[in-house]
Amino acid sequence: MIETIKRNQYQILVENFPDLQYIQSIILNTKRNLWESKINSDDFLNVRLGFGTIPLKVKLNYSEEKFTLLEDILKDKLKELIAESKYIQSCPITINLTDRNKLALDNNYYRHEMLKNILLQLATFYSYNDLKFVFMINNDTDTIWQNVKILPHVWSDNKDIRLFANNYEEMTKISFYLEQVYMNRKYSDNDGKIIYFL
């Protein structure tokens, strides 16, 4: 039963957070699950960072006797089984970017690869109506920036501003635009109630 629960949890994670080759095939073949995730989904902005060991989402308990003079082999086997069953190996490791809205990537090579992977996942599963990318960079010679410039996610809703800046003038323009969007959301009126969107 424990192994079945582990397999089910593993399978759900693998299906919800597929590998990058599958994600690329979604875009290249325009599969039906392109932009299928919605802003009101429970896993909105969950992305896969890699593989590792995660805890099993089932609490395993057993009664322990405080003191006994007899050695119970079955109880020892039970303890061993519980200890081995607490984790799932080689499972997708995910992070929710709405809970952790700051992400520090350290190593230069892996930082670029990780950033590309995250952007690919977000651009594949979320529509440009639900998610916008804003880039303010000081060096656009890297190929990663050339690729993100063409995404529909970097354009404002009315397509008059590209949310990609690599100089002070463009950064000022985008900052002003984002401030207007924020203020409109902050003070939008809904039956006399102020709604705050962040």
C-alpha cells in the first residue's frame, strides 16, 4: 500500500512537471496543453527545478512501547519499513514562485540553464494573458535575451510596450507603465470595494 502511494505521488509529479524535451514538443507541435494552466489553478507558477528526494505526503505512524524486556523482530522491521518509506527518490523538485517570489541563482552556467528552463516552463504552460515577463537587464548580448524578446509574454496587453529594457530610458518607460498597471489594479472598483491585486 505504501509503495502504491509513493508511485501515485511520483506519477502525478512527473505528469504535472514533465521534462524539458516534452515541454519543447508542446511548443513545437502546438499541443492541446499549451497554455493550459490558469491563474486560478492551485499550482499557479509552480515550476520544476530538477530532480531529488522529497518527503512522502502521507504521515506514517505506529504505536511504540516505552519499555520491553523482549526483543520484537517484527517491531524492528516495522521501524525499518517506516524509515525507508518516508521519502521518494529521483522525483521532480518544484518551487512555487507565488510563495517564493525571489529566487537567487548563483553559478553562472547553471544560472543560465536554470533560468532558461524556468522561462520555458512558464511560457509553455501559462498564456500571455495570465502572465507577463518583465526584463530589465544590463547586457543583452547573451542569446537567452535574444530568445525571450520574441515571446508574446513580454508585450503589454495592447501591444504598445515591450517589457524588455537594456538601457535607462527603456527602464524608465517600463517602470512608469508598471506603476500605472499597479495603481489601476490597486484602486479598481468592484461594487464599491477596493480590490488589491499583487
